[in-house]
Amino acid sequence: MFEPVIAPSGTLLGLLQRGRGDGTLHALTAPRSEALSALDHCVLHDPRHDWQVENRSLYYARLYLDLNGGLGAIERHLFDPDDMLDPDDSRTGLALSVLGHLASYDRLDALRLLRSYAEHGANWAWALDELALRDDDAGLRALAAPVLARFSADAEGEAALAVAVRDAFEPRPWRLWADDPRPEIGARVRAAAERGSFDRWQRQMEPAGPRPGWSVQAVFDWAQEGLDRGAALHVPAARCLTAVAGPEDRAEIVRAARHGTDGARGTALRYLADVHDPDVLDLLEEAAQSPSRAVVDIAAETFERMRSVAAVDRARQWAGRPDALGAAAGRVLACRGGAQDSQLVLTALREAVRGEGPDAPTLWPLVDGAGRLGIGCAAPVLRHVYRETASSHLRGRAARALAATDPSFAAGFAVECLWDCEESTREVAARHAETGDARVVNRLRRLAADPAEEDDVQSAVRSRIGPDAPAV
């Protein structure tokens, strides 16, 4: 998947790509054709850096409803010849999810488009999962024959069908089809389900990797073999060492932590941190000077997950270091430091934004820490992160931190957050947005009545407008 190109935050397209509430508010006041063009662009070119933690589909579906937008652009995208040349989920997944939400709002054109794509499209499994949640039994049963026709009747086709049944995210269609009286439908699906269950059982009976009977060196060798083929195994290898190693092996493990191969060194460092070895902090400091980037990253990662008082004390010493260990120290203090560490956390936050920009992964714990510690001086930096980051998940963290640090949040960003793409951000807004703005009251009532809204958001809304809530 190509890295998405994100427009500036001050443009309509940039706001919509980020999933900001202001994107919806600006789209509703912009010329309709311009708003629909920007909306189509977002849906057809997924702007998310990580679709597993960022939401957009409900946000875009609601805007299609508000703009009464047609689905012609989505249909052309789904059935473009590129669909067969590029079947990757990233090309069509967002569009199919948007159609699923529109179908739940009784948009019959979206339902028909999902059915058609499930019959003919390359990413049919995703469309089928959307239909499993929204279509009726008759509509799903009608798809049985065209979906099963995708799998040839030979051994290879039956194996592929078994995988499809086994890995289906939503099993409802397959269960309906298993009850079909036609042998070419029901019997075939039942046989595929049985084969998938057998394959899963067989994998469980034949585990790969180290066993407790292995030696310490064998575990180190296994970790290095994984690293050589691009798989970082130091975490499971460290867990294996817990079963394999005894007190007499400590000297060997410490040697590996200092001079071993990259895989052995990472495994030893992680193991020594897990067993709270008294020398592990000094070993991590040594590892941070390694010429190997893999070892440096493992050292920082290992230190960051330590929760001891000694680790927090060491973080206070390391927080000013201009290296990976110094950055990790700032994150440790953000997560586990006290009020006395506020200045160090604020400095780390400012340096991360200045040096790596508003999308740096290191910002996630630092933003949380600014809110946890109530660092009022961090509000200007948090507002910058909120406006500029392309990550809706990080923006939500910034919103929660602003709620704890910025007195202007309730009358400012909290209002637009009611339209944000992230449910957790809408929840924060529902709890904090000032109701003196008529838009806030109307939006709270709409969220309360929307069956697609998440339970946590509606609970927050009811706390503001329910029978026991203060008058709004």
C-alpha cells in the first residue's frame, strides 16, 4: 500500500482526510459539488496510515447522508479493471465499509452495490462480511451459488474454500449456506467447514519453535535465525528462556547481552528485564551504543516497558540524552513519572514535535502523559498536534489531554469533536462540550437517536441530556 498523500489541514480535503469534525462542518457549508468531490476522493483513496486503529467509514457514510450524495464514483472504483489487477484490501476496503454503514441507514443503493460486488468483485470476502451484518437471509442465500462458483471443484479449489470458511470474519452467510438442501451448496460448505476445523486442530498439534528441553544457546540460535529471515523473535525467545534457564545460566545470558549476535543480545536483554536482574539497566545503556540499529531499538523498547522504581529513577537521568534511550526515557516518565517530572515530559514532547513532526509514533505516550500529569504549559503543543496530525487516533489522545490541560477546550475543540471520526473522541466531546452553543445540543440529540452510534458515546450523551442530567 502506498503512503497516503494528506492535504494541508486548513483545506476541506485535508480536514476530511484527517476525519476531523470541522471537516463535516465545513463540507456542509461548502458548495455541494466541491464537498462531494472531496468526500469521494477520501473514500476512494484511503487516507489512513493504519486502518486497524483509525476509523473513517461511519464518518464518511454520515456525510454522504447529510449531502445526499450518490454512489456513482464508488461503483466505478469498485468495478474498475484495476480491481482484478490489484485485489489488496487497501484499495477497496474503506469503500466497502462505507457502503456497509450506508446500508444500515437503509440506503438500498448501497445494499445492491454490496451484493453485486460480492458476486463479481475481487475483495468479495469483505463485501460478504458487510452484508452478513446488514442483509436479510434471503439476500445472503441468493449469493451462495455465485460465491461458491469462485472455487473450482478440484482439490485446490476445495482447499481454498476451506480456508475461506475457516477465516471468515462473519460466519453467518456460511452457516446459512451449510443448511442449504442443494448438495452443491450445503454439502460442499459443510465439508469445507469440517476440513478447516481439522486443519486448525492439526496446526495446534504440531507447534513450531523452541521447547523447554532446549538449551540456552539453542534459544539464542533460534532467535537469530528468525532475525536473519526478517522475523523479530526476541520476545517469544525471552519467554522460552524463562522455562529453559536456571541460576547457573546467568553468566552466559549476561555475556550474550553484551557480546552476542543481534538476536541473542535482544533475547538476553528482554529476559534479564523480565526477571528484574540488577544489572539490566547498565546492560541496556551499553546496548544503546551498539552500531546495530536492531539492538538499539530492542534496548529502548525493553527499557520502556520496565515498571520498577529503579527504571523510573534511571529515566530521570537519561531523559536528556539525544538518542533512542533518551527518547524512551521521556516516554517512561510520561507513563509512570510523577508531578516532579512534568518539565522533562514537556521538553520531550516539544522536542518530538520539533524533530519528528506531528505524526511521530513517540508522541502517543507523551501526549497521554501531558494529560495525565495535567501539564498546562503543554496546551499550545497539544493544540498543534490536534490540528496537524494525520492520525485520528493520535488526535483523539490530544483531545483527551487538552480536556485535562486547556480551559478553552470545552468551548473550542470539544465542539467540533462531536463530529469526529473516532468514537472515543466523540465520547470526550460529549462529556465536555459547552452546551451554550446550539449546535452542541442538536448534535447531542442526534447522536442519542442514531442507532449506529457506539454505546459509550450514547452513555456520555445521556449523562448530559438524560432525565437525571443537568438542564442543557
